[in-house]
Amino acid sequence: SSSDTEVHRGLAGVVADTTSISKVVPETNSLTYSGYPVQELCAKCSFEQVAYLIWHGELPTEDQLRGFVETERSQRELGSATLEILDRLPTTCHPMDALRTAVSVLGAEDETEDEPGREANLAKAQALYAKLPTIMAAFYRRRQGLDRIAPDPSLGFSENVFQMCFGKVPAPEIVAAFDTSMILYAEHSFNASTFAARVVTSTLSDLYSAVTAAIGALKGPLHGGANEAVMRMMLDVGDADRAVAWLDEQLAAKQKVMGFGHRVYRNGDSRVPTMKEALIKVAGLTDGQQWLDVYQALEQAMLDRKNIHPNLDFPSGPAYYLMGFDIDMFTPLFVLSRITGWTAHILEQQAANSLIRPLSAYTGPEQRPVP
Ligand code: SDX
């Protein structure tokens, strides 16, 4: 019977496989990529170096980095089929739908989609990493009724994102804050979207199918969609003076407060202090004190009322807002970064595959004859 089967709802606490990509230690609020603390990576490395690390397990030498960056810059442009299909999407669709569709098109166009092996799949992963910003910016510009801006191969990854969206690169401190968000979002063990990618990969399906599944999983507000929900919430609060009353109303109505809590961390998210610091810098350069005040007030109130800490989406939401991105572009920005972690996990799953197929405990009617 089902009563003697232990059920782990939401797979909470279940260790589903091994990984060598990153390690989360909730007890010490620590996160390392291949052993390197993310705070140190943010202080000393570019997102490009960290992307290399996530795929290769080691930081690049100067030569390796040069080659890696050159490849990324040379692969940013999109083919005409992808651009045409993006042009046919309703401008009212969520940009995550545009990313998901474009990745699907890239898979359909890739005649070697099913080619097995690490080398072939790493090349596909790097091409997606190079093209996703171009896809996002193309959709954004079209929606604004503006001409597309081609990728600029003289610019770094993060600078180029700004250039393609807005036609200009902001102050280096703003670009650095954005780069920090990319490093912090890159990888986080068996989160829901990464696990979705691994489930698809475990059937020996292709990398593009796994990435589209991951994009779909990330879109939800309990996962990546939270960074958008955070900013909508902050706009609704409006002023720090209203934060406590606003929060009490939400909690009384049993509403989840976006950007707070985490399945793994119970005493704070290892990435928040670094991203909060970046937000403070951005706010200082963009007249953003109002949102910093709302941030502080909500953070304090949530600790007082529920003893629940913010997660990474809490500081990144207002940071992206102050950088000038539309709110519904925030989760796509998460994708630009997490494509590295997702595909590293896809490669890891391919290298030592076992079909992911758990059991369920049946609770329906006992067996009975069909009348
Ligand atoms: C990401 O897994 C990852 O690593 C994800 C991620 C990554 O890098 O990939 O870190 C990115 O997805 C961050 C999370 C973004 N989501 C949100 O900010 C949405 C709001 N957060 C919550 O819905 C919630 O905290 C979750 C979904 C993140 C975690 O949910 P759990 O582990 O299932 O916990 P729970 O919902 O069962 O909460 C436990 C208790 C409950 O109270 P009790 O019933 O025990 O009294 O804490 C309360 C919850 O009500 N609680 C909250 C809350 N989060 C937890 N109450 C109000 N607001 C919240 N945000």
C-alpha cells in the first residue's frame, strides 16, 4: 500500500545524483563553482571567465580565455530563419516565450542536433550562450518599434547586452554590477530548471530540447520569474513608509512574498550580500535611493515578521530596473547567465547517464471492474 512508502513531495531533501559543477552549503551560506567561492569570482573575474570555469572545471589561462572570448564574439549573430520567426511572434508575448521559441528554431536548424559526445554538445552550448543576448535584444527592440542593433564584436559579453538593447554602453560600474549578476545567476546545483534539463537529457533527447524545458521551468514565479515579481511588488509598495503595512496585508492574505525564502537556504542566500552591494552601487549612480529604501524596509519587515531572508532575485530585480531593462526582461536576463549552468549539467548528465524516473504513491480508487 502507499502508506508504507515514504513520499518526498517536491523532492525536498532528496539527493538525486552527484555533480562536480557547484556546491551549495546552506549551513555556512556558501556557494562555490568548482571550489571557488562566488564572492571571490565576482571580485576577480569576468562573466566570460566564469562561464569557461563552469564548462571546464578550471579557470582559463590567458590564451584559453582569448580563444573562448573570440568564439563567443564570432557566434553572436542570428540566422535569417531565427530572425524571421522572432518577427512573427506577437509583440505582446512574454520575452521568455521568444527565447524558448528561438532555441527551438536553432535546434530545428541544427542538422547535427542529435550528435552525441562532449565536444559536439559543448560547441552547441557555447553557441547558445553567444546567441541568447542577440535573441533577447532583437525581440526587445522590435517590441519597442525600433530597429535591431547588431552585436558588436569589439564589446565584452555584458557591454554588448546593453549595446544591443539600448544602443549605448553605460558607466563601467553599471556594467560591472550587471556582470556580477551574470556570475551569481550562472549556476546553482539541482534547482528546478536545471533538474528539468537533466530529466530531458536523461532520455537521450537533444540539448536544445533540454534547454527549452529549462527555459519553461525558469519562467515560473516560484523560480526565475521571481525577479520580475519582486519589482512589480516594489512598485506596488512604492514608498518605504508603506512597506510594513503592505507586508502585513500580504501575509494576512497568505500571499507568498516574492524574492524571499529558498528551498535550500534557510538562513540567507549566499549570493545576496554581493548582489545587494552591486544594487547599492547602481542605485547611487541612477538616482535609485527610493528603491533601496523599499528594499531595506521590506527586508527588515520580513525578518521581523517571519524570519525569512531574501534570495538573489530580491536585489537583482531592482538592480535590473535601475539599469533600464523592462520588467519582463529580467527573467530572460537570468537565462543569459544560467545557460552556462544548464548546459554544464546537460554535459554531466550525458557523460554518466541514468534515466530519471521516480516512483509515485497511488491514492486513487482500489482496483475495480469496469461496469
Ligand atoms: C530561485 O532552487 C534554487 O536554487 C533556485 C534559485 C536558483 O538559483 O536556481 O535560487 C533561484 O528560484 C529563487 C527563489 C525565487 N522564488 C521566490 O522568491 C518566490 C517566493 N518564495 C517562496 O515561494 C518559497 O520560499 C520558495 C518557492 C522559494 C521555496 O519554497 P519551499 O521550500 O517549498 O518552502 P515553503 O513554500 O514550503 O515554505 C516554508 C514556510 C511556509 O510557512 P509554514 O507553512 O511552514 O508556516 O515558509 C513560508 C511558507 O509559507 N515561506 C514564505 C515565503 N517563503 C517561505 N512565506 C511568505 N513568503 C515567502 N516568500
